[in-house]
Amino acid sequence: MPPKKQSMKPQKEVIVSYSPCTIDTEQYKDVSQYKIICLNTNGIRAALKKGLVGYIMNNNPDIFCISETKVGVNKIQSFINDAVPDYPQLFNNYNFIFSSATNKEGYSGTGVFIRKNIQIISYETSCLHLTPQSLINLEGRYINIQTLHFNLVSVYVPNSGRGGGISFLPERMDYEDEIRFLLKQKQKEKPLIYCGDLNSIRSEIDIHNFKSNFGSPGATQEEMDAIEKLITELKLTDSFRKVNGEKIKYSWFSNFGNSRAKKQGWRIDYFLVDEQIQEFITGADIDDDCQFLSDHVPIKLELKFE
């Protein structure tokens, strides 16, 4: 059974629920160009203190997706209550949706800021066809927003290295099966954009020193195969590769070995775009000059619909 949509009604106040949000669509207009940025913040509180709002204001995205907010369901409302008055330039210009982990605090979580002039047709932060114990539901790893032009699915994919080694790989593969099924349902509604920290490289070109890292979390054959299966079955386009070919850029850097300064990292954050709308891609990049917000750097996608 496909996930049930939540109906959209304009709201003036924060909805206190599993996924706190503001939805004010009274100002929306027919938007035909989109700039979307995605970043694993490694904790949204820390990123805000490091200048996240300034980065967003300078880059002026229409949609800003966040992986790994690290704000659990019991703390998300107090976080919002504190952040709204502290960062009015952000919250006055964007609607927001958060999905938070229900099993532990300070862990996982996703968020999306979307400019108030963009109509949100529907949204969801959980999948009713999955059990409550599914990692997608339990750990706040998923947000879906449907606009006039596409279905945006923003995620934070589980790391196969949880618990040491690759001991969490079976659970990671369960996630891949679940999200692939879910994305196929979403694709039937509108062309799909799947983005976030997917916690895996695609191939050798996406990592510095592939030979020594192959088989480690995020660089196993199983994880690489899962991404390729998703891309093939859903006919998705890796937007960065479409625009930049085999250009070497990375989106995550270890804290060891001065890898950030050397720009020796991994490309594990993606915008995967439905073939139905790939012709509308006008830009895609990895902002590896932004070294101050997180151990990840922002990734960017631009589209123009004729």
C-alpha cells in the first residue's frame, strides 16, 4: 500500500506534531526556476552558530535540504522556539518541515526550508506502508515535498559502519529496498528528485584513494551496487556527473590527515534527478570552498522549466 499523503492547508503557526512545520502558501506564485541546496549539517545547532544562515542568505536558494539535524522529536519544538527569533531572516522567508528521530536525542533527523512563494501541494515525513521500526520512520530520515514540477525526497541514509566495521550493512540494505520501493511510488505522482547524504560513493572516481578504502563503510560493493540499481531502475540522472563529467570533487572530508585542506575526501551527497526533467538542469555543483559549516560541504542543483 503506498504511503498516505497529508493534506495541505495554509498554516500561520508552527504545527506541533511528529514533524513541526510552517506552511504558508498564500503568497505562492508560478515558480519556473529553482535553486536547491543540500547539506549534511552534522548538527543544525552547530551549523547555525558557524554561519549557516549567512550562507543561505548569500546563496539565496529556493529550497535548502538538511541531513543530520541531530535534534530529536522531544527537542525539536524547543529548538524551533529558540531559533525563530534568533534567525528571523531565515524563518521569515522560508517555510520549514522537520522530521526527527523518535528513538534517541541528538541523532539523525532531516529538515527542509522552502521559500514561501513556492506552492507545496503535499508533504510527508513518514511512510505508512512501513513499520514504525523502519529506520526511515524511526530515525527521521525522510521528507517528501511535492511541488508543481517535481516530487522532492530529501533523506539521510543510514551509515553501514554503525557499531564498528560494516556490522550495520544488512540494515543498510533493508533501507535501500524500502526507499527504492517508496521512490517508485513517488515517481508515479511527479518526476522525482532524490537528494541528501546517501552515505556511499558510486564508483572509484568518487573517493580519494579508492584502493585503501574499498570495503569500508560507504565504499562497499553492496552499497555501490544499491545506488546503481536505484539509478537504473528509476532512470535517474546523477546531476553532478551530467554537468561536470568526470571532474573530481568531494562532498565529505575526514577530520584526520588534513584531508579537508588537501580536498581529499568522498563524494557521498547527491541530487539524483528523474530522466523526465533532466533536460531542465541548468547547473549542478559541489561547493567545496565552503569549509566552515560541517564535515560535509553543500551540493547544488539548478533547474529551469520552460
